[in-house]
Amino acid sequence: MKRFRTILAAVCVMAVLCTPAAAKTLTVATDTNFPPFEFKDASGKHTGFDVELWDAIARQLGMDYKLQPMDFNGIIPGLQTGQLDAGIAGMTIKPERAEVIDFSDPYYNAGLLIMVKADNTDVNGIEDLKGKVVSTKLGTTSEDFVKKNANAEEVKLFPNNDAMILELMSGGADAVVFDSPVLANFMRSDAGKGKVKVVGPLYMGQSYGIGFPKGSPLTAKVNEALKKLRESGAYDALYMKWFGTEPK
């Protein structure tokens, strides 16, 4: 009997050791409001190009995840500390960011635009922002660009897109400088149509990437998933859905 119990105990231990561990649920950060990349729809659900692209990637990889909407300037610190497994939030791939986090291959090409009220005749390009008040988003490429190139009287920084654009609409700023797809989306919306316009050329061509903690094994897996989504046409379909054009 004692020998039987010993064998039974050994079998139980082996069963525990050989049982696959439950797959980890990834924590994936996204911006709180960055349409058409991520935003809440009428039902309160987060959706957008980034949200649907990540869902397609996760399904391609067979991984579970929890979406964690948060202010943009908290995403990189969260990746650095390991509190987040990934971040997809229209994040520009920049050398200084790549020193502290890893990036996927680019998944979207963009740039910066200047948006003013429709009746503004003073601002036609970056050189006309000298002595003006400019609003943009905290911790973004546009903040760096404006501070370096605009010679503005004041640069007002906001944690989200709504506040940044509201500052222009309420007269608290002369212009908004921000990512081209976001401003183009606002111009097409009921809130912006006929009330604002874009002036000047596209500045600072840039690419968005998905962020990961340094050394994360997810980076290579996500790159492979992105490649397969492009090859299958699924990426093109998502792009057309959210931007109305084919990928460039």
C-alpha cells in the first residue's frame, strides 16, 4: 500500500508538471481618444484602426489580451516598467523612443499638419506660427516639432485630442499642429466640417509602430503576424475601412 501511494503521488506530481501553463492574457495599451485609430463608439466600446488591427494580430497569433486605454504619455513608461505587454496608439517610431522600448515594423505612414479655423487668413505655414498660440498633444512628435520650428509665443500641451482641438475651437489657440490622419478625420466630422481647414504642406513624414518592452519576444511574433495580414489582404481591408483609401 505504501509503495502504491508513493507511485500515485509521483504520477500526480508529473501530471502537474506536464500540464501546460495557462496562456498569459496580454495587457495592451491604447490611447483614450485618437480617432480614427482608437476611440469610443456610440455604445461606449473602444474601436478604430489600431484596435481592430491589434485584434487581427492577436487572432493570428492565438493570444488573449486585455485592452488598456490610457493617456498617451503613460504608455512608454508602462512598457519600460513591464506593466504593459504592448502599446498600439499611433506611436511614431523615433530614435529616442527606440532606445527605451522596441518597435514593430511600421504599420502606418503619416506626417504632421497645421489646422486653423476656416476664416483664418494669417497662418499659411509653419513660418506664420511665430508669435502665435499653438495647441498640440503632450509627449508626441508634434510637441517636439512645434517647440523646435514654430517660434510660437506659447505652446499649449494637452493629454488628449479633444482638449487640444477644443482649445482651437474656443479661441484659446491660433492653430493645432498634429498627426495628419487625426486632423483629416476631424475636418470630415460634423464638429469640424466647414469650421476648420488645413494649411501648408505635410511636415515630418513619419511611421507608426507597435511598442513593446525591450527584448520582448512578442516583437518578432507581431512582425510575422503583420506580414501575414498584409499578404492575405486583411490589412488592406482594414485600412480601406478606416481611411477610405488604399495603403500608400
